Amino acid sequence: MKKSIDLISVKAYTKGGLEILNERRYLMGYDYSKLNGKIKEVYGTQAAFAEAMNMAQTSLSFKLNNKSEWSQDEMEKAMELLGIPRTSVRTYFFTHRV
């Protein structure tokens, strides 16, 4: 099942234990708050950063809200544009929500 399906859609298409499994997976997404802060610090707005990434604002919003996944190339480009060292990739892209 794709990550872009929201919790309501998951409930509509699953039953029983599978619903609970998918609900937990959805709730355990990544925390992009540090990345979002860096975007605002460097670019001021998500719109300006999306333009620099050659990405639609909607696509960026989906990624920051766990509705779509980041590709490796996108993560690399974002880190370069934001001046994030490679050693910090875990902090910005792989911190789980609590």
C-alpha cells in the first residue's frame, strides 16, 4: 500500500488487524520539523524552496507531511541547497515521529 493513502482511506479499504497495522505505520512517519525549520531559515518560505528544488509546492508539502516519500536524489539536492552536511542526513530525513 502506498504511503500517500491517508488514514481515512486506509480505514475505508481494510478490515480487522490489517487496519490497525496500517494505522500504526501511518502514525509512525518521519518528523520533518527540523528540515522545515531549515527551509524557513534559508529560503524563507516552502514556496521559494520548492522552486529551487524544481518541485511543485504541493509535492514538497506532501513530502513534509508524510504523504509522499523523498527520493535519494531529492534528499541530496535538498541538503546541498540548504547547506546540510551529509553526516546530518539522519537528523533531517530519518527522525521518527513520536
